[in-house]
Amino acid sequence: MLSKIRKRFTYANVVMTLALVFAMSGGAYAASKYVLTSTKQISPKVLKVLVGKAGKGGPAGKEGPVGKEGKEGKAGSQGIAGEKGALGEKGALGSSGESVTSKTVPTSEKSKCAGLGGVEYTLAGKTTLVCNGQTGFTETLPAGKTETGTWVVASPKEEEEEGATTISFAIPLAAPLDPSQAHVVTAKTAECPGTVESPLAEPGNLCVYESTTGEFGQVTLISNPATFTGGTAASGAMLATSKTTVLVHGTFAVTAE
């Protein structure tokens, strides 16, 4: 085995080994003495060679997970109330209001309060009428007021004969009506604009409405039962009818003037 080693142990091998050891030890020595601390210690030409070209951009990364929603913040505490403001200036004095005026309505003025009297108040051009009320028993029908009623004429006999009946005014008129103011209504007129179902009469008129006419008889005369003359009494009237075999009936209306 030693003979084999000796055969390879030549001058060339020794020189190469020493050179390798020197190179390694010399490099370590240089490294311990010369340390690069800045690119300024390297030649610009060398730097150009050392700097590599920028590589291609990598693919986009995956989208990160969505963050959790934050909790709602707590409401802040209530602030301190501000100081009371100063009292405002006094407003201007308003204009004086208009006073109500009044005027007595005498009982002699029949066009107002139906002759009962009262007071008329006026404010800002508007007038209000306040009338006196009725006191005690009403002796006569007030002007412009209407009362109504019914009437009927029946014949108890078989033979034909003329009939008659009376109508009474619950509240008497102030005075009797003359013949021109007492009407048998066969059709609506200016003085008697109503119907047998809704009897009406203009002031100063008596209107007698019939439910049946012609077949069983009809009213032929309105008269004052106290004098047997045409017209009415203050308390009522008498109606005369033509011959009838059964009955005649209707309604009436009288209005004071």
C-alpha cells in the first residue's frame, strides 16, 4: 500500500497542493483585511454587470378574506343644557278693538221680532237681532206665523144633500179675514202655494185644500159663522159643500199678516 502512495507523490502533486493551500489561506487573509461596506468601493462598470434586469411581474395574488363588520359604537352622553336666553323685547301695543253698539227694537216695529221687541247689536258692520220671547198665553197668531189643520164633511143620510162643517184656529187671528182672503184651492196660486199634503198660505190668507173633488162633492163657500157672510171670523170659518152621498175632506192653512 505504501508503494502505491509513493508512486503518486510527485513534484507536480506537491506544487499543486501547496498552491491550493496558499490560495485558500491567502483568500482568507484578504477577506479578513478588505471588507466591502459601500457600492462606492466597486467600480461602476462592475456594478452594471452585477445589476440584473427586472423580472416579469408575478400573477395577482388571491383576494384576501372580507374582514368582520365592526360593532356599532355607543351613543354619546347627552350634552349639558345651554343657558336660558335673554327675554325678548316687548312688542308694540295693538290697536284698540271696536266696541259693540246696540239699538232697542220697539214692539211697534212689526217687521222685526214679529212685534215682540228686542235688541239689535252691531259689530264690524254685522248686525245681530235678539228678540224678546213670548211671555204667558199667546192671545193672537203672530204676524208671519202659520197654523194648519184638517176638516171633513160627512152625510149620514142616503139621499143627497148639501153639507157643512167648521174649522177652528187654535190661535185666533188679530182680526177676521174678508172674502178676498179666503180661498178654496183647486190649483196652486200666489196666495196658496201648497198642496193638500203640505198646506201653505201667504200672510193674510186662509187656504182650504180638498182631498176629494167633484165625485163626492166639493167646498162651495167659506163664511164667517158669526155673521154668515163671506170671509172668516178671527177664531175660524164655516165651510159649505155641494150635495154629497159619502164625505168630503181636506186640510187648511192660515197665516197672520
